[in-house]
Amino acid sequence: MTQDFRSARFWAAELMEGALYPGARAVDATMGNGHDTLWLCRQVGPAGRVYAFDVQGEAVARTRALLEKEGLADIVELFLDGHENMAARVKEPVDAVMFNLGWLPGALHGVTTLTETTLRAVDAALLLLKPEGLLTVCVYPGHEEGSREEAALLQWASNLDEGRYDALLKRYLNQPNHPPLMIAVKRKKQKRHLS
């Protein structure tokens, strides 16, 4: 039997499958071409809700067209806005937040996610997560800003309060060309204090 270790996006989706259910609430923090948004919509179903963010109008248009084609546009809110603003835009706790950093596939690579706004966004995501909620971040260190994001996010995740969060890193150790890595953070269920 052969075992394929797959990719950061696969690892994130595999974890997300355990966090999502019909009726769940989820955020796609980096909408791109809409494939993660569509996948989240399918996971949460018609009783669920997905919120998706991107700073590029082209990404929002592509995502809207994809969701309309698939008949899922009515369970999602698309925001032409930075993901660092999600806590101001999303007015309910969520079960999951998914980040897929880098640039819009098929577009110019000059517009990428930025370390400073990404750090604000992951902090905002933690504010929205329900107890036992899941945050995944796929990081692409193969370009200058991606390398900065990787270093900053690893430090961020390492410094999370272990009493409130579990943080996981999954990456290849011996592959060339800086393959993507995946950081996952789960908010722990709060223990009840007896008086």
C-alpha cells in the first residue's frame, strides 16, 4: 500500500471536515477563486452560513459566479474587504475559519496577503471562534512576503495560551522549493469552575 502525504490544503480540509457539520458557520478568510468558499458551503449545507473575504474585486466576481453556477450563493456573504476586518463584519460566533495565504491564482503575483494584516486577521478569527472551533492557515513561504508570514505566524501560534488553544504545525521537512505548510489552532472547550 502506498501512502501519499498530500499537501497543506489537503491537511486543512481533512481537519475542517471534523469541525464542520450541517448548519455550521464558517469563514473563508482568503476567497481567491472561490474553491474553498464553495467547499465550505457544501460542508455547512443549506442551513449553514459562510462568510468570505478578499481585497480584490476580481476574486469576489469569480467566487460569486462559481457559487451562482453551483446554486449556493444564498448561504454565503461575500465581502470585498480585508480579512483583518472579519470580526467587525461577522456578527455571530463561527465553527471554523480557513486561510489560504499568498496570491489570487491566475492573477498577477504582485498582490499578496501581507504579514501585518494576516496577523490582525488570525487574531480576529480567534475572537470569532466558538469553543472547539478550528482555524487553519495554509502558508506559502516560496516568496518574500510568504517567508515573512511564515516566521510571524509560527511565532504567533507558538505564543498562544495553551490553556485556551491547541496549536499544530504540519510541514514537509526535506522538500525543495519551500512547499506550503499548515498551521491549525483549535479553541479549547472552557472548563466550568465550581463555586
